[in-house]
Amino acid sequence: MKIAVLGTGYVGLVSGACFSAWGHEVTGVDIDRARVDRLNAGDIPIFEPGLAECVLACREAGRLAFTTDLALALKDVDIVFIAVGTPAGQHDGEADLSYVFEAGRQIARTLRGPAVVVTKSTVPVGTAERLEAVMRDAAPSGEFVVASNPEFLREGSALEDFNRPDRVVIGCEDRWAGGLLEALYAPLAAEGIRIVTTGRRSAELIKYAANAFLATKIAFINEMADLCERVNANVEDIALGMGLDRRIGADFLKAGPGYGGSCFPKDTVALLRTAQDSGVTLRLVEQTIAANTARKHTLARRLASLLGGTLRGKHIAVLGLTFKAETDDMRDAPAQTLIRCALEAGATVSAYDPAGMDNARQVLPEAHFAADPIECATGADALVIMTDWASFRTLDLARVGEVMRRRAIMDLRGLYDVDLLVKQYRFTVDRVGAPLRSPERASRITLNAHARRQSGALPVHNGFRNLETSDTAPALPGGSIPREEFVNDQSQII
């Protein structure tokens, strides 16, 4: 088939490259001439494992081209995918569809034969119908059908997701158009992958509902991590025990600093706006958004508690800036919130990321960006692990401890063995979803003050100052003391 893809951003470039790798003739269209020139020169502007190799191979095979000439791309085309941006509105969070509708107008005015026009961008319910109306206004006699084919790509594994998806969703009421799209995805169907054909509105809502549910799983396990820290349990054990239940599944049960990126924050808010416009209350989605926002904004207070109650005058090293590993995407990354809050609290910050430094410099100009993890950690009072890059797992921890001013680690991704950090390298460790550990208290805490009050082993007090975290050891800031109590007492000096 001959395919045109409007938009050479993340979704458009991955989709176009993969369709071309399947043997189709694909032309990517973008209004940004500089971007098109870069792509035609073999310079891939997006970090995604395997994407550059795929694009270059398809270019060499003559099946993939990039242009600013829409008429050239649409000549004798069979399917046109719209993969332009749908940014969230600055005030209400509703998806901005102006780029989608303008792309539709241009397509309608330029097409000279029958074609299926497909929304690949993530769009609210009813967008395909609105797009078709916009296109009919622009070209009343145009031979086109509008369909929906939402993407389900994860940054860092997009090519794998495209070529081996859990399912393909096609939203279309027209038999001819639906048949053409099913033929496009026939290689996947031959491998046993389910092709779900439904109405356009249902297809659009499937994408939002799926992302909102995954975001809810993340928010849930993060709240379980908070509870684990309070009652001296381990969230990784909780996630394992839950994830082995086939009704729940293990994916997206990894506790961390909160979700970010280009999808979950935007899509949950857009779904909420759609529901509100329809007179429906989505309480669970509302609470998921609120819980994730709160989590990112409590990271600096958590860090302050690790360092005795204040960040003023402290030097913080942050490893990992992107919202997840294997991407350079800084959009809504939790590291942004932590670094800004730390700087506002009077700390200095050094940061390092294997792929996201260029994008990070644009949004965090006040931070110092180090050349490598050791330089980042030099002179630091605390090291914060924000992103679970594989290279961070093999850090020379002995060397890290030597260059730091104070051996304290806040591991928000659960990368390191706490016993190793505490006993061998003498770090104080605040690991997500587990009790705080320090060399002075190297053995795992079995029952904290809160739990022993519940059991009757310790009297109940109104404040935390008189509480002990063991029968013999003094309380440590942010340790097994309920975190909210410590934060409230120290909030005025963060």
C-alpha cells in the first residue's frame, strides 16, 4: 500500500518507519522544513531504541521518504494517518485539536482519489466525526472516509509495541475503509494478534480508558508504598504478590516518584474534561490525578526529612531526569518538580541523565549538569535516583560514597540492594516503599512505633517528639516515624 503520515513526531515517525519496514511505501509529511531535512539526511531527532536503524534501513530500501509537499505525499495514496500533536490546553487541560483539524482541511483539499484518513493521534471521543465534518466543509465532494486507529506505544519500547502489540484497535463504520485497515494489519493478525474493530467513538475512548487505568495502577502502588513505609513492609513484595494474580497482572505495579511523560498526565486530564462536558463524574480518575500530583510535590519534603529537616545549604545530586528510562522525554518528568522545589528551598542541584540532558537544559536552566554520575555525586549531601536507567545499576558505589560529602541515598526506583548500601558502603538509604535504613541501624526494622502503638507495646502520644523508633535507638528524621508527622513539624524550614 501507499501510505502518508502527517506529523513526524514520536508517533508519526515510529508508525511510518514500522509500516515501511512491513514493506509499504511510506511518506512522512511535516511543515517543519528543518526537521524534514534532518530526517532525509539520516539525522533522527528522537531518542528511541532501534528507531534510527529502522528509519535508515527503510530509507536505503527506497520505501520511506520525508517531505513538506503534501500533494506529492498524497498522490495515489491509499491511507493517510494524522499523527500531529494534541497538546493539553493551558487552562483547562482539554486536548487542543486545532492541528488535527487543520491537517484534515489540507488533506481534503489536496486528495485526488479515494483514501482512508485515520486519526493516529490520541483524541477525545467524537473527534473523528468532527474531523469528517471539517473535511466535508473543505471538500464536499471528496472521496474519503475518516477512521480511528489509536496508538499504544510505550516510549523506550515503541518498535516492539508496534510490531508485537497486545491488540490493534480500528474504529470505523465504513466496510471498505475497515477492510483496508484490516488488510494493513493482516501480518499481525496472522501471528495471532487480535484486531478489535469497533465504532469510532469506542476506539477513541479505548485509548483514554486504557491510559487512565494504567495511571491508576501506578498511583495505587505508590500509595501502597507510602503505607509500607509506615508499617515496615516492603512494596516490592506487595507488588509481587499482587502481580502474580492474573486478574491484576504485574505491569505498572512498580512504585516510584509518580508518572509523567507525554501520555498519562495529558490523557487522564483530557478524559476527565470529556466526562465533565458529558455530565459524568469520574471520581477514580480525579483521585488518580490528584494523588500523582501530590506525590511529585512531596518529594522535596521527603528529601528534606532525609537530611535533617531542611534543604537550605544542601547540595543534591540527581541521577535520571527523563520521566522513564530509554527515552529523552522530559515532559511532566517528576525530576522537574523535585529539582525546582529543591532550588526554591535553597539547595544546589547537580544532575545527570544518559539521554535527556539536552531537553533537560531547556526546562531546568538553574541546575548544574554533570558529565557523568561520579561528577554529579561529587560533594553531594544526598544522591537521588529518579530514573531507572540500566547504567545506574552498575555504578561504582564505593567511589560514589567517597566523592559525596554525606552518604545518603534516596532511591525512588528501588535500584539497589539496601543491605549492600547500608552494611558494605555505609549509606543511609531512603528506598521507596521500605523503611529508612542507616549504618547505625543496619538490621531491618520489624515493627515501628506506629505499629507497636497499635499492638499496645508503646503508649499513644499526640506528637512525634516523644516517640521512639526502637526500644534502644533514638528516632531518625524521616525514619519509621510516620512521614506526615515529621513533615508537618519541619515544614516551615524546608
